[in-house]
Amino acid sequence: LVEENMQLRGMASDVTEERLIARVIARPDQLAYDLLQIDRGTKDGVVEGSPVYSGVDSVVGIVVSAMEDYSFVDLFTSPGFESTAFIFGPNVFSPIEGVGGGIARVRLPQGVSIRVGQLVILPGVSSGIYGEIVRVESEPTQPEQYGYIAPPLAMSNLLYVSVGLHAVQVKSEAVINESVRQLLRDSLSLGSTTSLYSYATGTETTTEEVIPPSGE
């Protein structure tokens, strides 16, 4: 009950888009992995392509099938998912792909400094925090390195989510860059990414301060 209360309080906090709260009725351990079932559907205003969040603004997936009374959510950790991520710390864009098992990964050239604890957003989908790097795989003889990312809350512990009432729209490069700059400004005004992460996810964590790009 305490955990349910905390999740509901987090999702009832200040958000800038219209959403509805849904209960998670089936999780990856009960379905094909990296899929959720929620108790809201088309009669509640859910449409396919709607973003789904845990906490205040931590995006976790997209509605892929909406029935009258329930919907299925494809998580961004699903194999085959591909998008563009922005990584705080090195402040760079990177391809991101789902690898299954509750994990996604970013791919970067050798020489770019990525470390465990750095935060990641998916600016093409949402301005909210997606997760943080939990493991780095880097072989000096290889041209690329990988950062593995986990959402802030294990899907097996997810009791409620909030659902945007509009399908994700393709964003222009200018809009994406502006959303990233705004997040950087917000994090600097808060003092560190710790506060930003806590706001976005409704959780507490500790990580490094944001280093803004040169000239910002």
C-alpha cells in the first residue's frame, strides 16, 4: 500500500500534458517480455502510439494495441526498438536500441566518456528522463562502445503508469535540440541531475552534475 501510494503521488505531480493514470494488470513476467498490459483502453481515450510513463515524467514505452477496456504497451527495452537518445555528462546524441530483458543500450565511438550513472533521455519521444547507464562495455580494439540502460523502476515493481492522450508525433531536429537545451537549463538551475532525475521519476538517486556543452 505504501508503494502504491508513492507511485500515485508521483504521477499526480505537476505535468504539462493531459494524461490518465492506469493500473498495470500484467507485466513482462506474465506476458511476452518487455510488454505491459494496462486497465485503460479506447473508451478512456487511449490511442495507439500514446507514450506511457512511470513516475512524473519517466517515459517507458508506447501503446501498441488499444482495446475498449485495456491496452498493451511495448517497452523501449523490447528487441527491435530503435530511436535517438541524449546522454547527460558527455552531452551527446546516440542511437539507442532495445535488447530485451528490461535493458536498452546506446552505441558510441571510442573516446566519448560514458560512465555508470549518467542519465539518458529520448528527446524524439519525450523530454522526460528515460533511465541511467548501469553498465559500460568497451573494448579498446573495437571502434564502438556500449552503454547499457535500465529504467528507474523494475517493471516487476510497476503498479501504475500514466498515459498520454495523444500519439507521439515526429519532432523536428530544432524541436528536439530545444527540448534538450531546456533540460540542461533546468538541471543547472536545480544544481545537479539528481534533482532533475528525482522530479522526472519520483525517485531519489545520486549521480554526477551536468556538464553543459561548450558555449551553452
